[in-house]
Amino acid sequence: MTLQKNRPSGRSALWDDVEIGDAVHLRRGGRVELEGRVDNRTGDGAVVWVVSEGGRRQMFHVADGFELSVADPEGAGRADS
């Protein structure tokens, strides 16, 4: 089972409920462009840093046009369960 908190991007919406360590998907135009884990975020939720599976760390601002989804919190839905 996957829990998702959809966070529409734009100036009026912030990613203030995402937590460091959350597995996330960043979508733009309905397509997943990055999957990874939140490495850090600003206190106001305007900026998140995400580390991909390959170890690449990227910064995203809420106004960049991405939708941020928190998925698979605490490992729910992993094949090893």
C-alpha cells in the first residue's frame, strides 16, 4: 500500500508537510521526472533537496513547476514484506 500526499506546485502551495527521509516522486506534466528521498528542506517548505537512487542530490523550489508526492512512507509496499 502506498500513501501519497499530493502537493501541487505553485506560488500559493508549499511542501511544508514533507519530512526529511521521505521517499518522494517529483512530477511535471503528469510524468515522474525524479524519484528519491528528501535530504533536507527549508522550514517554510518552499525548497527541498532530493537524493536519487544513484546518489545525485538536487534542489527543487515549489515554483519550479513540479508536483511533489510522498510515497512509500516507512517502507510500506516493499517486495521484501
